[in-house]
Amino acid sequence: MNLFDLSGEVAVVIGATGALGGAIAEGLGEAGAKVAVLGRNEERGRARVHAIQGKGGQAAFFAVDAIRKESLHAAHLAIEKSFGVPTILVNAAGGNDPKVTVTPDHPFEKIPLDAWHGNFDLNLLGGVVLPCQEFGPAMVARGGGSIINIASVSAHVPLSRVVTYSAAKAALLNLSLFLAREWAPKGVRVNTITPGFFPAEQNHKLLFNDDGSPTARTRSIWAHTPLGRFGEARELVGAAVFLASPKASAFVTGTDIRVDGGFLSQTI
């Protein structure tokens, strides 16, 4: 028995147009799942579909705005028509608005209320609440499924400069535990993956200078990470396939898997 064979599964990956969600989408496709690539950027979405198909997988792009309930519902109907009832949901949409980063010139007390709303809308409402409200009941009705929510090391410890993002991701962890308990009797498992530091478009300016050299923040992160480097997007795939598989992780729910190079294991 291949514990990690996802043949027959239908995976919905929201945020698959991004680096981390995209790598997970490709990994699920390689494992045999039919992959619905969801995001706002059609060009990136179709490129991700081609990458999955190029490796022998099945995939299609569905445009969606995760903070709009009607958009998620329309995508859900289209996915069921194309692939069938989703059995795997990966919530990888999220990010931090650089404009609300805490700095000496822009301290916590100057963060405007709309910045809090923006990050909570993206990382909590669009990142978990609305997608789970849309796709979760269908999984409950079929008697099983796997939901994987993407958290952050900043959900566990409040990192400097990204307070609104950290708070939203901490709420994501708490809500994931609630849903794990709520839906376990219905056969739906809910888990989280906590990535460490992975360079992406949203944090590039914080991590690298204009000449490509590491910033002081990057040097601090590497010094605090026992493996001494950033993660690579493909290194999230193993955890995602494990949690998605109804064979490999049938008794796993309410769990957080940290893929952080040991960042959260080190104090000083």
C-alpha cells in the first residue's frame, strides 16, 4: 500500500498562484490528486496548471477572490463540475502588507484600523473562515476530507515588525483547532503547517538589499535558525502530502507541523 498515493482525491489549493501554495499544488498533483488551482492572478495560475500537467498531473485554474463569499461559491460549483467533490482543501492565501510593517518611524500605536482589517480579512477571513465555510460542509456531507491551513512561525511567537500579520495567523491556529474538534466526528481532519522563513515576493524587501545582499534582518533570522538558512518552497510538499493522505494521516487532526528549520526550537 502506497501511503502517499492521492489518486482519486480532488485537491483545492487557494493561493496556488503564490510560491508556497504553488509548490504544494504541484506536489499534490505529482502524488495523483486532481488539483484545482485557485487564485486571483490568471497568468500565474495557468502557469501553475501547465507545470502540474507537465509532470503528468491533472489540474485546472479557477479565478477566485478568497475574501468574497460569492466568488468562492462560484469556484466551488465549477470545481465540482470539472473534477467532482473536493476531498482536500489547502488554504494558502495570505500575506503581509509592507505598508503596515512596524518601524521606528511607524510604531504600533500608529497602525491604522484599516490595516488591521486588511490583514485579518486576508489571513483569517479569506485565509480560513470563508473557504472552510464554503468547502467544509461538502466534505462533511461526503463523510471525510482533509483541510490544511498554512500558518506562520509568527503565529507562535510575535515577531517584530509584522504585528497585524502575526495576530491574524495566531487566530488562524486557534480557529483550526476549533474546526478540528468540530468536524472530527464527521470524518473531516483539520491541521496546520507552520512554515519558517521562505523568501517570497511579499517579504523580499525585508530580507534582501537592492544589490541582493542579505539585510540585517536576514542575518538575524539565519543566526536564529539551527539549519542556518531559509526554506525552499518544495520543502513544504512532504508535510502537505502527508496531511492530505487519508491513508498516511488518518488519525491526525488538530496538529501543527512546523517546517521551520528549527526556528521555534531555539530561544537564544
